[in-house]
Amino acid sequence: MGRVEGKVALITGAARGQGRAEAIRLAEEGADVIICDICDSPTALDYPPATSDELAETVDRVEKLGRRAVSATVDVRDLETLDALVRRGAAELGRLDIVVANAGIVSWGRFWEISVERWQAMIDINLTGVFNTLRVAAPIMIDADNGGSIICTSSTAGIKSLPGQAHYSAAKHGVVGLAKAAAIELAPYRIRVNTVHPWGVDTPMGRMGSEGAKVFEDNPSYQSAMGQYWFDPPISQPEDIADAVLFLASDESRTVTGTQLTVDHGATKI
């Protein structure tokens, strides 16, 4: 028996990176999955967007583990489309027990130089997208009366604000506030809600591109805020975060709710 055997998990942003690793890890431990990503979407970010081929590869890898997958291209800002996917997935797979609100973006810039459009995109995807995910999933989980676990991807920046990322830090702090409130409100239904806080992760989004590098080159004082205790390994792999998510999804964490689980090389302590 796997640690989440017979359960169904929703993972957003699952085409690659952390989301894919989480979908595969949960499938390895017995879960069927509902997965989505915003694929092939034009972006002003300095890393390439996820693709429909990458989402299809995640589905293929889950199915090769003998688990079922329901997938769609979905923008988490689109509440109606997200709701339709989650309802369809829960109906096809029979239930919904685990939610991993993982979809997000990163960009860089000093707060007074960030465009209004860039600020709004960050809040809309990284915070409102998490709200939308919880908003569509919670009623299904409540009606099923099976309890469950919700895990929201925050960041080290959700505990310790980072320079050059005021908009990202604001959104990730907001995720913590949302999750804490949800943990209180969903406790009567035996649904736990926690946040996970990675530091650097070796993904297209997590690797610092030219935009981030220029911010630190132009503002050398920012480097002092970017320390960490643990350098072996120096950066996390997506599977490191997936293992933390699995713990929070499983009954091993049955008394854990409203907490912030750091997977951060000690960065939030510096």
C-alpha cells in the first residue's frame, strides 16, 4: 500500500518542474491525479513557458506507473475553466482528497520600477490563482466528507521578503495568510491546509535568468539577503519539494495544519 493509495490529487502547474515531480511522486505512492498547466502561452518572462507536450509527458509518466490522470490546459486565473476541470476530474476519478496549489511565475525588478501590468500578473497568478484553486476544490472535498489535505506552494519569499522580488514576496506572503485562514475554516471538515516553502529549485522557473542576474549586478547590497546554511546540495531538485508535499498529503502529517514547512537550505533563518 502506498502512502496515498486510493486517493485523488489535484496539482496545478504540473507540466514540468515541481508540479510534475509532485504528480509523479503522488502517483508512485498510489494516487490518481488531476493536473493542469497554462501551456504554450506567450510570456514576457525570461524563461520559456510550459508546453502542451510537457503536460502530455507528465500524463504519460503517471500512466506508466499504473495510475490514472485527467489533464487540461488551464490558466489558474480562469476560475470557470479551472472549476470545470476539477469537477470533471473528481467525477471521472471518483473523489478528491489532495490539492497541491503549485502554479506560479517569477520575475524580477525593484518595486518602483515594476510595471503595473507585471505587478498585477504576479498577484493574479501567484495569489489569486491559489485562491481560485482552493475555491473550486474545497466544496467538492467538503461534500465528499472524506477529509483531505491542501498544500499551497509558497516560497522562502513567503517568510523572508527578498530584494528584487517585492511583487513575488507580497504574493507568497499572501498565500501564507490565505492558507492559515483556510486551515481554520476547513478544520471542522477534517481538511488540513499547509504551505511549503522552497528556496532555489533546479527548474526553468527556479534558475536565475538574465533578468535576475542584472538586478543583483546593479544592486550588490541585495546579495546579503540571499544566504543559506546548507550547501550540500547547493540547490534543491524538484523531487525534494515533492517529498515534502507527499508528507503533507499523507496521513503521516495527520496532526499538521496551518503550518509553513520550509525546504529552504536554512535560508529563512539568515
